Amino acid sequence: QKEVEQDPGPLSVPEGAIVSLNCTYSNSAFQYFMWYRQYSRKGPELLMYTYSSGNKEDGRFTAQVDKSSKYISLFIRDSQPSDSATYLCAMRPPGNTPLVFGKGTRLSVIA
Amino acid sequence: NAGVTQTPKFQVLKTGQSMTLQCAQDMNHNSMYWYRQDPGMGLRLIYYSASEGTTDKGEVPNGYNVSRLNKREFSLRLESAAPSQTSVYFCASSEAGVQETQYFGPGTRLLVL
């Protein structure tokens, strides 16, 4: 089992829809969670991060962590065509080792 | 601030040729990384440098070497390129250590014929 699982999609939604992107992880010791957005032919850029269980909101984006279920989500409200990108989750493993990334979910928002 | 810069943006090599991918960051970050990204495979860590003077293997180090030239620069060398190394290569850096948030460069697209 991979440490971090993320459905690759693609996910296609109409403009204005609520989007839910998810990752599951196997190691309960993961403790710091990030979402990156990657536009086509660009490098990933940090979108949001959260440390604890619960929700964190930033504009149209909400990051949710459920440590008991080892499940994290990114919700996008009122999705826009400009949100079309690949979204990668990332997590901090125990010990002094680099972040672990999900494979990314490709999202298309259709106008 | 330019952030993380990578050169070249695009390169075509023939099998067996060598080349060095350059990466520099101007954020005074301690840690730097090299990834490759292939369709369906996500980001795979090749090598990383936790701090100046140290380097460690990642998930897919075979066929690559790295040099942490100074705090700003981290290069990736392909000694004898193979078609399997056709990929998009990303450099990243993080401020305090390997468990911190990473900031990525724009990528280098490499085609090995």
C-alpha cells in the first residue's frame, strides 16, 4: 500500500460547482498536511497547509483533515475555469525525511 | 525575488550524452530537492540536500548525480542519458529543513532520443 493515495482523475465539473479533492494516507504519524496546485507546464505552488484536524478556510478553498480516518480533503466553492489544474496533496512523515506527495488529481472546470 | 530558477527550460539529448541541470534559489533556504514528474507517476524524489554540504538519495537516484555547490545552487547531472530519463525535472527548496514546505521551480523538460 502506498503511503499516500490520491485519485488521479481526471475530474471534470461545470463552472460554479463545489469540488471535493481527497487523499488518504496509511501512516497515522503524518502530522502536517499541504495542498499544492500545478498548472499545465508549470511547477507546483503551495495552496494551503494545515497542521491539525478540522477545517481551514482561505477564500473559496477549504482544507479539511480527519486524522482518525487518515483522510484529507480540499474543497473548492464556486469553481472557476482558472481552477483547472492538477492538485497534489503532501504530508510530513515522521523522522527527518522529506515530504511525501500524492500523485495528484487533474481537475477541469468547464465554462 | 526570483524564487527557484532552473536552466535550461528544455533540452533534447541523444542516448549516452551527458548534461547538467542547474537550479538556484534566492530565498536563503537550507534544503533543496530534485524531482522528476512522469504521467501517472506523480513527483518522484531523485536526490535531496538537507543543508549545504550534504546530499541524500531519494526514491529514484539511479542514473543521476548531484552537487550542492553552495547554499544557493543544487545541480543534477546525467552522466549517460537514457530514453527512460525523458521527463520533466523540478527543483525545489525549503527554508529550515526537509520537513518544511517546499517551493518549486518552473521545471526542465528533457527528451532523450
